[in-house]
Amino acid sequence: VPLPPLAEQHRIVARIEQLMALCDSLEQQINATTEKQTELLSNLIRAQSQGGAAESPQRATHARAQVIDLAIYRASIGCYAINKLA
């Protein structure tokens, strides 16, 4: 199996470590955003159950769409990282 020169191997490893650090940072941001969205949704549900201001159906749909968009966002980040690795 042909291997690149040792200097090239070190360069590849350094680049992968940079990208892994980027992935870790993005994962932390995603987790923080998810926690914030969960907190906001819980507060909204609590306010609704306690007779708070009625939310329009359009806003309820928008809140659900944001949760779905987070999954799309995660997939996009994964694609970005894979593209950078390539």
C-alpha cells in the first residue's frame, strides 16, 4: 500500500485535527441552540397551559418548523465538514 511521505502525513493529521476542532465547536453551538429552543418551547407551552396569550396557528407551525430546520442544519454541517475533509 503506497503511503505519502511522512511530512505529508503530518500535514494531513494537522488538518484533520483542525477540522475536528471545528466540528466540536459547531456541535457545542448546536447543543446550546437546541437547549435554548427546548427552554423557549417549554416556556411557551407553560404559558399556554396557564392561560397566557393565545398563539396563532401560524406561529405554532413556525415553532415546529424551527425544530425540523435544526435537523437540516445539522445535516448541512456534516456535509460541510465532509466537503472540507475531501
